[in-house]
Amino acid sequence: MSIHPVKNLKIQVFTTRTHLFVLRPSYFILQMILFGGDPHGDFKPIIRAVETYHPNAVILLGDLDLERSLDQEVSAIINKTDVWFIPGNHDGDRDCWFDRLFASQLGDRNLHGRVVEIDGKRVAGLGGVFREKIWMPPAQPKFRSQKELLFACAKKDRWRDGIPRKHHVTIFWQQYQALWNEQADILVTHEAPSCHRYGFKQLDDLALALGVQTVVHGHHHEQYSRRICSNQIKVHGVAKAGVCDESGNILILGKQDEPRRRRWYK
């Protein structure tokens, strides 16, 4: 998309009870993939962003906390743009949240552990979180794959004859390592790379291996832009229910959240 100077450019800002919207003219948006921060059940901001900016695709960054199936939650925009997602840790908290995401009609739009071309760009996804029981970098993995975990998992601890539900949204070494053989332009993650105070250098290393120019993540409910890997790679964190574009332009600031402390997931 080409950008042309415009005289008297106006950016409208208005608030609702829970959100601050920054309405920029569509020609202000540098690229047309939008990124939605952890919705936690609130899909109004991403719907509003699609209706305002008409992007070619949107990517939800995890923790959807669905009260109904994903395709129903985004039915207002499902025919207007391509909807993709990565899972967050909370998407494995309840059977219903898990099923409403992974068993929805958009279940095949899960980017976790693969690279997909979206709007002419190669997007790699790594959803879920690191957990101490499985792999908490910089420590070595305790279980490298879901198969290894299942082998060691007692029957009483299994979920639907497989690994515990929460570990379907856990990062395993095997999934992480498989992406090293890929190439991409953008990496979307739930966890943060090292530029965030609770981030992981292993995600910096993955971004370098993939050759990406940009990393976009959710999870920490903070909106910011920084650089990693000797300033080679841009990182954009997206706020809770906030929306930004590929360049980190804030379209919807999202909800304010209480200060978050370091969380270790077991």
C-alpha cells in the first residue's frame, strides 16, 4: 500500500467506558494485517478495527476466553477479512474455552507451530507459554514433546486420553525447534522476547533463525515497541483487547490492566 502526504491530516480519538479508540484514516495504516491483543472475551475492539480499516487479515494473539465458538464471536467480520489466531495459556483453562476455539469453524486458522502466507507475508506462530514442568528457559526441557509427556503421564492425569488440557497450550521444545527450519517475515507469539522484562531470549534466537523483521506478542497486556538482536528486529507488544498494525501504530489502546508480576506456569 502506498502512502501519500495529506494536508490537514486529522486523527480522531474517542473513548468508551472500557476502550480508547484512535481513529486514523485508512491511508495512515502502513500495512494491512492487524493484530489483536488478548481479547479475554471482548471482541468489540477487533470488530471495530476491521470495520474501520478494512484490513486483509487479523491475527488474535491468544487468551480469547470464548463464551461461544470463535466463528460466532467474529461473525460480523468473518466475511470481511481473514481471521487467524495463536492460543494463549488461558485458552486451556476450561474445556469449553478449549473447544470453542480449537473445534470452531476457524480451528484450522491456528498459526501455532507453522508458517502461513498471509497478505503476501510469511507469518510464523508460536502460541502458548513456557511452563516449569515442561520447559522453562534457560533450563533444559524436561519433556521435549507432547509424546514424551504422554508416555510419562499417569492415566488419572490424562485429559481425553491424552496429555493434560493445559499442556495443549504449552510450548514444547519440539514445536519450537521445528520452526528453526522455516523462514518468515513476521513472528507472532503469546510469550514475549527478551526486550520485555518477563521475556525470553529463546524467542530472540527463534526470530533470528526465521529471518523475521517483526515480532508481535500478547500475554502481558502492555502496548510498546522496542528492538532486539542488535536493533535488527522490531518488537510490538499489544495491550489487552488492543489493536495495532504491523508497524506498531496503535489503533485501539485497549483496556488498562493492573500491574502484572512475573508468573511461573507449572
